[in-house]
Amino acid sequence: MAKAAGLPILRMYTGPGGKTRFAWTVLPLVRQTGLGSVGLFSELFVNENILDNTGDLRVQFAVTPLPEAGGGKGPQLAHTAPRKQLVLTLGGCLEFHSCDVAEFDETTRAVIGAGDILLAEDLEGAGHAWRFVPARDGKLKPWRRCYVHLGEEYEHFVSLLKPQ
């Protein structure tokens, strides 16, 4: 196998004092070929009790439309993640921020856009909020996303993440 590459993953987790924090990490990928597989792939994540591709993964799709006024304000409800999950942004651009923080930096605010992956694991504490921000083309777009609910494979997944 060739040298490992990586897929960026933004972790959103509960840090000191119950505050949501953000940190970019990398999921290692390795080159694979054969059986129609060409490119870079991660390990397969399955429930440790199941040794094939029939795991208990749950997937959900969602769209949040732009506000009626067309501004960047989205839901202002501070909340924590409902479960450990990956949020795959398919379209739109958002700024997430920690709640109850007076000054923002790269650990308390992050921007994600189409193609970005967020690992939501801030299950307790003050939580986070988000708002729409312009995409690369300068336009606000609805947030289209896919949630991948992580079950028993969560521990295996995070054990592979490396700081970016």
C-alpha cells in the first residue's frame, strides 16, 4: 500500500468548562485498487459484533432553506448534538460558533461548506449555534446535508483521527 493521505474532518466537541470547541483533524486514507476500487479509501467502519458490511449505520438527509428575509441568520437556538454523528455538507456554507464565549478564535468558531465533514460530538455543555454565510461564489445557499449516525463504530472512527 502507498503512503497514507488524509480526509479533513472538523471535530465539534465539548471542551473545558462545558464549552463547544472545534479542531480540524485528518482521517487517514490509503490507496486501493482492484474490484473496481481506484483511489484513496479509509478503513471500513462496522459494529465490532458484525464482521461484514451489514453494520447498524443510520443515514438521514436534511435541507434547511434560507430564511424568508434572505439574510444569513439561521436558527439561533443554542443546542448540543443529539448524538455522535458525521454531518456531510452537500451544499451551503455555515459558520458554527460556541455558545457563551465572549471572544472567538479558531477553537470557538469554524466555517464549513460543500464537501466538508463535521464530526458532531458536543453532547453536553453550552452547545453551539450556526448561521448561513456566503459560499465561494458570494451567495447564500440552503444547507443540504447528510447525517451519518455513529453507533458502536464511533470509538474505532475517532481512534484513527490525527491532528491536522
